[in-house]
Amino acid sequence: MIYEIRLILVAFVILLLAGCNPSSTLLPTVTPKIQPEVWLTSTVTPTSTKEFTVDAKEPSINPLTGLPVEPRDLERRPVVVKVQNMPRSDRPQWGVSDADLVYEYLIEFGDTRFAAVYYGRLPEKVGPIRSARHVDIQIVQAYKAILVFGGAYQDLFNLLLESDFKDRLIREGPNTAPALYRYDPEGHNYLLANLTLLDEVLEKYGIDNSLQPLDGMVFASEIPEGGEDAHQVYVRFSGSVYNRWDYDAVSGRYWRYSDATNAMKIADEKYKPLFDRVTEQQIAVDNVIVLMAEYIPLIQTSEAEVFDIQLTGSGEVYLFRDGQCYQARWKRNRSEEVLSLWREDGRPLPFHPGQTWFEVLGRSSKVWQEEDGIWRFEFWMP
């Protein structure tokens, strides 16, 4: 009864902020055989279709998903966890389906890594945890987060120790167990995190874990005007890492398929569903963002590649939601701002309430449509 009353109150708040926009038609596609766990499908829907901004001070709304939650679940900082993607023999990962946001970006020699942002839910098992990269500094600053990572090469580690969040770095050590622990199935020595136990580590070190201002993202349940058909999205980082997102009109979500083998040509690509090893269900999200940003090479030799990625300022972006594609601009003017989406006419472009996956490509990446509703992106740097 209390939860129902809270939902009614949230709906009333949203109604005050609502207006109207026309909606588009959802296009039917083949439903995946394995459905993911339903996550808060009883989302409060505005009675009109005007875009609305979620205020981070509203205690019943997660400002990173636009979904109603218990206020006590938001009385802390988000947690960014660095999660491994390659080699593919170590997939599937643990706990990725619980992340509010996931940033995927190129790290070196065609491989990608995830920076998963957890706020609405803290899972008991996340990993495999791997090392940080330069762009993580911007992601942690944007969400005022705690960083859980496996290490960093020396120059980057020095930057982390000099950063404004140097007191919010969590690495494996004698005082971080059992929040960080080793898991060794079949001879694999994986580093995992139990985020439900992280508070004990933060208290031990006196790390500030207070509620932070995180407003800036805009959400709307209704389909915005101006979209193009987009029931399938291909994102190719390299011949070893390429992804496909299939839209399912029944769930209203995009389902993740990942590279099954190396493919130097697009015609040779082979895919298989990406599952969460905890739930044994396929990864699915409500928004797929393909974001063009400047990759800045710091080291490029035959033996090592190190990049920074510019996630301040603005750039080209493609939002995929509700089986539609929207071309827009991403913006993040200051280091403490979250990343937001804007139309060319200056209006905010709303995310669908729910989880979001960011595919961070080089600013010169190639974009084309194979046919109506099928979009392809190929990573490219100047």
C-alpha cells in the first residue's frame, strides 16, 4: 500500500511537468528466445507526452534512469566499476544487467572495456574487474562516483592519485575484502565485487558517500517526434569487437549480441547473445547511445596503445529508443556535469526511462543504413 501511494505521488509530480508531443508507431520484430529479468516495468507513465526533466532532489526518482525507486536507495554516491570485455573466452560478465549506465569504449588494439555505473541497484557480484583508463576520470567526475578498478599503468595511476576524487578510489587489498574478492572457477582467477558490502570499506576509510546532485538527464516515456526507423543497430569497433542491438517491440528494449569470432570483413561477422552470468539472461537496455568523441592518442607503438577520450564539450550522437533513431548532439560543458542529449534547435532530447548503454566511437566514425531500419557504425579516428 505504501509503495502504491508513493507511485501515485510520483505520477502526480510527473503530471505537473507534462505537456504533449505526437508519438510514433512501434515496429514489430522477432522476440528473442530468452527474456531478461523485468526491471521496474511498472514505471509511472506521464498522462501527457511532454518531455520532463527529472530533478535529482526528487527522492523517489533515480536521476540516471528516470525510474521510481525507494528513496533510501539513492542516499549515496553512484559506483563506477571497470568491467572486462576481452578476451571473449572470459565472457559472459557478472552483474552488467544491473547497471544504470554502461560506457563501452576502445582501450587498445581493437579491444573494448566497460565502465558500468551503478546507482539504483547494487548487485552482489560484478566483474571481471579490470584496470582503469584515462576517460574514467571524466566518467567518475560526471557522476560524482566511487571508482572500483583493478589498477592502472603508472602515469595514469599518478593522475588518479592527484584527482579531485583521489579519496574515492577502491582497489583490491587486505582492507577491501570481502567487498572485493577473488573467484576462481575452472582455474580462472577473477577479481569480482560485492557492491552490497562496499559501505563497510567506505566507512573504514572515512570516504564520503553522501547524496550528490546528479540532475541533467531528461526522460520521457512517450516516443519523441522526429525519429527514423531503427530496429537493428550494428556497432563495429574492430575486427575483434563488434556488437549488434536488436529492438524487440514486445519488451520495448534493445537486446545485445556480441562478436562470436574475429571478422576482418563485415561479411564475416558472427554474433551470439551476450548474457549476464548472474541471471543467465540476455543483456537488454532501453536506450542505446552511439556517441562520437575525440580519441586522443597518448601512446601509439607496435607494443602499446593508450588513449584519452574527450567527453567534455559536445559532439554528434545517435539515440536509439522505442525502435527509433534520433540524430542530435551530446553535451557536457563542465567536469561535474552528467552527459545530456540536445536537439539542433536547443531542446533537450529525452531518454526513455530505464537503462542506457553508451557506445563511444571516434568522431570520424562511419555511419550508414544498410536498408530501412538497419543502422551501421564503424569506429574510425582521424
